[in-house]
Amino acid sequence: MDNPILLVAAGCILLDCQNIVAPLRKRNVIHPTADTTHDYTIVVPLYGSPDYFRNEEYLRQYKSNTLLACSLNTPAMVEFADKMEREGWSVCRVVEDRPSVVGALREALRHITTTYTIRLDGDTRSEEDPGRAVKAAMQDGADLCSVKVQVDNPQTIVEHLQATEYAISMRGRHNAPWLTSGACIIAKTDAMLHILDHHSLWLPGEDMEVGRIAKAFKMRVRHIDFHVWTEAPATLRALVNQRKMWWCGSARLCLANFDQNFRYPVWMVYNLGLIWMLLAMKWSSVGSGFVALPLLALLYTFITLLSNWQVRSKWMILLPYYSLSQVLVMPLLGVVGYVTMVVSLRNFGRFRVRPFRQKKWEPREVLVS
């Protein structure tokens, strides 16, 4: 197959075939227990604007277990922190020269005494008891856990496509639990602090970097079947803006940290090979590639439906075109964004861990309570 477009499409099909065996990867997946625990702290990193704290009503029921990590980079954030403290919320005030989600989270972790921490975005909620998920992590001895992130109340076509994309992606976490999402991560507090002490502090790709650093230190990484609901861009313009940031992160993870990718051969072949190494050749063969695309689209839809029957959706019909349009357009925008940030920060976003023979992290003993 000498056409890059067809090669990428075929690669997407083969990658999605992994989800056929997702139900068999039971070793990577743990389930919330019947009983619960309160030995956890929910940390919500906030910076820039108080408007991002949109799950306040949801978190009121867990107020005693919640810590707001507020970067005081604007007068509005200072006023917000004062207001939250008056209302009885626990607030960690973070002052940084360059405010960031990771920096605020890292500082907050230094003040947490509970065994586990739940990192939760300000637009994310759950209908399940987080204590049951934490108890499952305790019993398993997990150091870091990804969870199932889903789109909250999709209405527009763009939101429905993302909801389908998320549902498929979350099944893939059974095979690769280290693919963490910033919407929600459950971890031992000291493990997460150890990870963030070795973090690049870059924003694009910062959440996936957490999972990769955990694997570098040979931590016990699992996926918890704990569902959270998060907001997603409702318009095409908002989606493009979000994905520019995501692909900037992908460029950093795949290219600037290429030596870190050898731990993940399947992910490396797909992302580094099919997406990035063929980037220059894709558009040169778009015309000839489109001749076979209708057939490939049908095959892709069939494989996607078969591999993800438990989360089947009518929106899978449009998914091939939605996915292909991203891999054609967004990588170039991601590279431009990455180069721009490198010039601005004078930092390539390299992980602060050795790619090979990294010393194993030794966890403290956890008593199940």
C-alpha cells in the first residue's frame, strides 16, 4: 500500500480492532467496590478565571473532601479564593510567575494528608460515589488510575461526535490504562506528587504525560470503571481550538519525547509512524486516496461498530470522516502551536525522567480502611 492516505486509514482500522479484545484485558481494569472510604481528597485546579469552576453544585456534597487549588494570577482569582473560603471551602492559594494547572495541582498536593487524591477538572462531575472507586484502588494497590470520561449531555452534532469518540477511546483504556485524562485521575497522593515533581509543567499534553511518567517509574497503573461526565466543545470553532491544543501536546509527546515512546510499541507505530512521519506525504496523495475512501469508510464503520458494540451509536456512521479530517488537518496546526510555545517558553517540553532504566518508585505501605 503506497498511498499514505490509505495507509493511515488502514492503520486507524487496525488500531480500533484492539477494542475487540478490550473486555478480555481484565488485569488492567478494576471496578468500584460495594463499600466506600473517605480517605481521599478531590483537588480542582483553577487558574485564569473563576468561571471555569462549573461543578460547584456537584461538589457541595463532597465539600469536606474537596480542595480548590487556585492560582492567584488575576484579581478575579484572588477575590474568588476569598469568597470560597468565606463559604467554607478549603482553598490552596498558589502564586506562580507562570500559572499552570500542573503547578497549582503540585502545590496543593503538598498540603494533602489523605492516602488518595482525585484530580478533577472544574467542568467535570460524576453520578457515582468516588469513595467506592478509591476503595477499589486501595484494594488493588494501584498507584495511578484512569477513569471513564464521557461527554456531558451532548446536543449538537459536534458534541455527539465527540461523545462517540470518547466512548470508543475509553474502551481503549482497558488496553492502555496509562492514557490518563485531565478531566479525572485517581492516584495515591504521594505517587501523584512524585509524578508532578518530574513533570515538564507544559500544558499541552500535560495529562497524558502524567500516565507516561507513572509508567516510567514502573508504578502500578490501572483503569477504574468509574464514570465521569465532562463538558465538550459545542461548536466546530470551539472544537478546532481545543484540538489545536491537543495536537500541540501530541507533537510534544511524539516528537520532542520520541525516546520515551519505545515503552508503547502499538501507540508509537500509530502516532509516530502513521500520523507524524507520513504528515508531509498525506496531502500529496489526497486525490488518489479519496478514490478508495468510501469503501474504507464502510469498512472502518463496520470495524468500529463491531469493536465497540457495547457503546454503539448511529454517530459512528460519520466517525470515519470526522477522524480522517483531524489527522489530515490538525497535526500541522499542532506542530505550529508546539514550535510557537517552544520559542515562547524556551523549553522543549521534555519529560524529566530517563527513557531507559529509570529507577522504580517505591510506594509507601497503604492500609485499607
